[in-house]
Amino acid sequence: MGVQTWTFIIVGLTFLLYIGVAIWARAGSTKEFYVAGGGVSPLANGMATAADWMSAASYLSMAGLISFMGYSGSQYLMGWTGGYVLLALLLAPYLRKFGKFTVPDFIGERYYSKQARMVALICAIFVSFTYVVGQMKGVGVAFARFLEVPFTTGILIGIGIVFFYAVLGGMKGITYTQVAQYCVLIFAFTVPAVFISLQMVGNPIPQLGFGGTMSDGTYLLDKLNMLSTDLGFAEYTSAGMNDRINVFFITASLMLGTAGLPHVIVRFFTVPRVRDARISAGYALFFIAILYTTAPAIASFARVNLIETVSNKSYESMPEWFTKWEQAELITFTDKNSDGIIQYVANKDKNELIIDRDIMVLANPEIANLPAWVIALVVSGGLAAALSTAAGLLLVIATSISHDLLKKSIMPHISEKGELLAARIAIAVAVVGAGLAGMNPPGFVAQVVALAFGLAASSFFPAIILGIFDKRMNKEGAITGMIVGILFTTIYIWYFKPQLGGPGTPDGYWFGIKPEGIGTLGMLVNLAISLVVSRMTAPPPQYVQDMVEDIRIPRGAGAAVEH
């Protein structure tokens, strides 16, 4: 059977699995819709958190960026891994003890203000929508190539699938669907890596094969350095000394943004006790590490195979996968000197090949001539990663609108049935909007996601961290900091991202900081303004200070305290 047949079979079976789980675990109450009834086991929650966390950016785009950026791409690896550790150890147990459904709920109660809740709600929707746009782009890439449909059609298919199980099941359905999706995505990510590691260096463990010796006696990374420099690119293992500032700022933005991501934080409310939240965080870290330690190996394998397959080779001799990705408009060959030979070089004036970095993980098993079923398996994993995160993000948007906006502000007497209906309508609108935006995203999947992390870092992180550890922090400081932080970051991203219509150019970057890293500076601006304003205005009420003191001393085995 061919790749397309296998794709239909494996992707079809996994989609049936997700839909079946969603029907089985459909939500019947607002608590089940928002936090799965608070009864998920730590192991299941750990797997669901890992699937929620490992989006299309982690699965599809991160290895692709590392493949092209080399050592410099490690900023994405370090930022997302370190960010989860920061979230799990520093914030999750305290937020779980507080016992609220959403981040706007926490901020509204902690800062004793409807205005603070509304600002947080707007930030949550903005961050989540930006993030989900990246996921829809990943879905479109996978479907465009392997179902051989146009990119926009691929996104429309993804909209339909997410719409079904997110609208039906809420957090309960999404949680158990994500457990299934984690199993699919991690199996799909590691199996081809094992095959290719054996093929290239004779070692079945990709993490070790990454530093192994090839059949000609050269180390894999030495071979990659040689291939890269021969084409005019920087050494693959070069640390990029001239761009240290962006390595720091992008890594920090991803770490701090992680700690402020609403869709990950809410996962810690789905377990029965604070102790379970800590345990599930540990499980999730282990499950995440499997993929994150495999990604650099996949990036290196893919880069070597790609260069040896296409560089200085006849266009007519290109294998079928090359033509298929061309038809999907994700590889572009322009024969500038009309000699029929592919000139793939660093010099932009001479380079004839443009490759969308988001295809590398999906194309890797094809380039390595692996069996068709392995190629189809990788596709199913990419879709699982994109759809699992998209569902979690859409739930944040829905709960922000139905719970924080309607229930807590506009319509306090709305019935539970009405609140559920409002949440489902909000998901429906959000998934369609995100899909349409995903048809023309402002960058590669990982770059779009990095922008979302920057927005989260500059808006939520200071408000959450100060809300937990600073009793003197008041509503005036939090509100001012969040508004200034997210506005500063948004304006900078818009100005320096031509895809968004901004007039700026890279020559004008402040201190050389790229838009993907500006969230760190936005966070520092937010933090400074929050502290200054809070010290210049009245302290919070005594009951709030007592509540903060209680949050800071979590009782590991105790149930969450409702305030």
C-alpha cells in the first residue's frame, strides 16, 4: 500500500479513537466541562498535560528549526523545557491550592477587582488565540501533503475535527482524548527516530545516535558541520556568538511565557488534591522529556539526509516526496541559471531552493526511505500534537467568555445549562476564527507559538508570581502592569513583523531583540510598573493578604481551599 492509503487508514483510526473517547467522556456539568470534575488521576493528567503542552510547535516545528538553525535553535528546546519546570515547581501547586477554574478567575479574586478579571480575560483570549493559530497552520501542513489537498482545505478539515470533540466534551472529553493523543504522538515521534538512528549510525537509541559514528567513520555532527560549511552556512554546532542577546531573550520569553499559559495552568485543577497536582507535574515532565530529548537527534538526521539528497543534484532526479511537497507549496525550486541542477546554498542571490522548515519532521522518514506505514504514523502524530493543544487553548477561550465574562460579570444568574451553551458557542466561533487566521500565519509554527509565549510572559507572569509571593501587590499595580506589558509586546511584534502589516525592519530592532524574544522585555516592564504602582497606592485589604499567606503554604496532601 502507498503512503496516502496508509495515511487514510492510520489517521482515520486515530480520529475515530478521539471521537469515541470524546463521546464516552462528554461533559454533563460546568465542573466537568471546565476541570473534568476535578477527578482525573495524576498519571492520566500527566499524559494529558504532556499532550496539551507538546503542540505542533514541539512536534513539527521545533526539530525543523533546530535542523536549519543548528545550535542556535536550542533556545526553543531550552525555553520550553525550562518553562515547564518553572511552571510545575514554582506556580502550579500554589494555583491549585487556590482552587479556581481559570487564570482570570485567580487574578479577579486575588486582586479583588472585576476590572483585573476583565484585563486578564482579554489577555487570556489574545494569548490563546495567537497560540491556536500556530496549531491550525501545523494541521494544514500535515493534511496538505499527505491527503494531497490544498493547504486551506487541510485547515478546514482540522477545524471540523477539533470542533467536534472540543465542543462536545469540554475539559473532561479533552483530557481523556489527550491521553490517547499523547500515546499516538510519542509513538509516532520516536519510532522513525529509532529507524533512522539505526540506519545512519547503527544505534537504536536516537539520543545516543545523535553523537554516533557514521559508516564512513566520521562523527554525525562533524559530517553535518562539513556539509553546512561547504554550502556557505554556519557550522551546525556553532554557538552563534553574535546573537547571544536573542538566545537569552527568546529562551527567557519561552520559559516565562510557559508559566503564564492559561491552558497549561488549568490542567492542574483537574486532579482531586494539591499533592496530586505535584505528582502529575512530575509525570508530565517525564513524558515531555521523551520527545524533547529526541528532537535534536531527528533535526540532525533530517538535515544530513536532506542536504545529501537535494544539493547539487538534478531536479529531474528528485524522488517523489520532493514533488509532493512542491505540489503542497511547501518546497519551492527556482532554476535561476536554467541548468536543471538544484543550487542549495546560503547565498540568497544564488540559492534556488526554499524549504518550509515546518515540513522537516514529516518529510524526514520519506527522505530516509522508511516504510509507508511509518510515514503515515508520523502524520498521525503531528495531527495529534496540533489538535490536542488546539483543543486545550479553545477551552481556555470558551471558559474565559462563559465563566469569567458571563457568569462572573455580565450575567451572574445564568443557569448552568446556559453557561455550558455559551462555552460551546465560544469554542465554535474561536475554532473557525483561528482556522481562518492559520491560513496566513505570521511565521513558522514555532515562531507563531513563540509570539504567544511572549504575550503570556508580558501579561500574566508578573501578575501571577507577585500575586502568590507579594502580599503588598494590589489591584492598581496588577492592572497597570498587565495592560502596559501586553500593549508594549503587541505593538513591538506588530511593528517588526511584516506579515502583520507592520512597517519596521530587522535593522530597527531594539537592542537587536527579535519579536520572538521581546516578551522578556515586556515582562520586565510589567514587573517594574506593577511594583512601583503598588507601592504608590493603598495596600490590598487584610483578608487578601491573609489569603496570599495561605496560598504560599500549600498543604501537599490537602484538598484545594475555595475562597
